[in-house]
Amino acid sequence: MQFTSEVTEHGVSERAFELEVAGERVPGIIWTPEGAVGPRPVVLMGHGGTQHKRVDTLLARARAYARHQRWAVVAIDAPGHGDRTTPEAAAAARANIQARIAGRTQGFDPERMREMAQRTLRAVPEWRATLDAVRTLPEVGEGPVGYWGVSMGTSIGVPYLASESRVQCAVLGLNGLRSGMDEFAAQAASITIPLLFVFQRHDELVNVEAGLALFDAFGAKEKTMHINPGGHVGIPAHEREEFERFFLRHLGPGGR
């Protein structure tokens, strides 16, 4: 892990870093309480499709968790996102997702499915390497670990959680299970940690039946599904408090 910048504001230290995984540069950010000492819980945050590690909603949660709960929070750019793509490609991806939302286009064509599978194959070991690296930091250590990721964050999160025994709880959502997704279903079934699953009743990209199917597939005995009205990008603000309470219940507060 190589740190490339650091800034501290309002009690939160934000450090940008880079990792090399399978010969590829993986940029990320870690947020910790100012002056943090000793081990503490860490929350891994996966962004959505067309987004990046500093998207506004993720940034707000990360700073709040570090400031109020004294947790460490980590985010990385997924393959083909953020600093791992060009502004032109990012703009085209945003236009594509906006068109899919406007057209209520559910599912993906075979080529797009192959691209997503390749991205996941790369992202899972990147998250594993990221957790390896941050746990060597004395202010993080080997405390409890949570994962947050909806939409694409769940597409990557399910196979990651299925292969990662160090994560103790997770917030997932805005994703579903359809026919032909046998491997994804098997991965979901192997996840037994406590889960909070969020879904939008009028999601333009994933229907409620697919969301319920994924929720039912999870092997967790403790799992809760929140369904709110609105579209894919309309998770209500009050869910942010639910996320924080969920993580606090399972991770506990941070130390000094």
C-alpha cells in the first residue's frame, strides 16, 4: 500500500492510496478518526455502477462513520471506474445507465454480462488485497469488518463475501436473482453473516420478484429486507441511519 495524499478536516483523516493487484493499479481511500490509535472496526464500501470511490453519498457515510463511530472506512475504484477509466468512457457509461433507467430496461445482453463477469473476477481479489493491506495499519488492525455495497456493489459483494471469512456483516441491495444465475445463487446461499438488504419498490432495472428471490437465496439466519417506494437511485435518506445502526450493532464502536 502506497499513500499518495493525506488531508485532515473536522476530525477525519482521509488518505488516498494505491495497491498493485495482479499487475494492475488499484486506487483507493481510507478514512480514519483524526489521531486514531489501536485497532478498530473497518467498513468496506463498494460504489455503484458508473460511480467511483468519492461519490457524494459514499463520501458522506465514510466521514460520518469515522467522525461519529470512530470506525475506519475504505473504498476502492472498481475496474473500469473512477481513476481507472477516462472521462469520456465514464460519461458514456452514465448516459447508458440513464437511458436504461428511462427505458426501464431490465437485464443485460450477453456481451454486457460477460463484461460484468470479468469485472467481478478482477474486483474480488482486489477487495481481498485491500483488506489485507489496511489490516496491517496500526490504527486499523484486525478488528471486526463490515461491507456495504448496493447495485454493482452487490454484484461484486456477493462473490466477495462468499469467499471472504473476515467480513462479519453486510448491507446489500438494489440487485436481484434471475434464471440462469445459478453460480450467483449458490454464492448467495453460502453467505451466512447478518445482512441488511435494501430495495426500491419501483426500481427501473430490477423487479421486486428478482429482489425477493435474491433475498430468499441468502443463507443468513439473520437477514432483513427494507423495501422503499421510488426508483433505482432513490434510496431514502433515512436508510443511512439504518445502515449505521446495523453496523454499530454488529461491529461495535471504534476505540481511540
